[in-house]
Amino acid sequence: MVNLIQDVLDMAGYIGDAATAFPTSALLVAVGAVLIAGASLALAYFAAGAVVDSLLPESIGRPPQQRG
């Protein structure tokens, strides 16, 4: 935990070194970043939907059911 900030800063340097090693490396790093960001956004969207669904009652926006 002590070296967390320094490790994060070092990681950015390592990713930069990997991206500039070969011409296709930058493309692979960019595709990986897009995939990780997309998965993170999907998780956040579904989690937010679950929270909203648990807070709202079932009958919002629907007419009462007809009996009989």
C-alpha cells in the first residue's frame, strides 16, 4: 500500500514503453484499452440499472391490473 502511487506511475511508463516497442504495439495497447473501458462501462451501466430497479416500485408507469 505504501508504494501504490509510485507503482501506478511506473505502470504508465511501462505501458508507454510497450506501446512504442513495435509499430503494431500501439494498436494493440489501444484496442486493449477500448475493450477494458467498454467492459467497465457495461458493468457500471448494469450496476446502476440494478440500483435504480431496486429503489423504484414495480408499478411505476404501468396501469393497475384488471381483475376478473
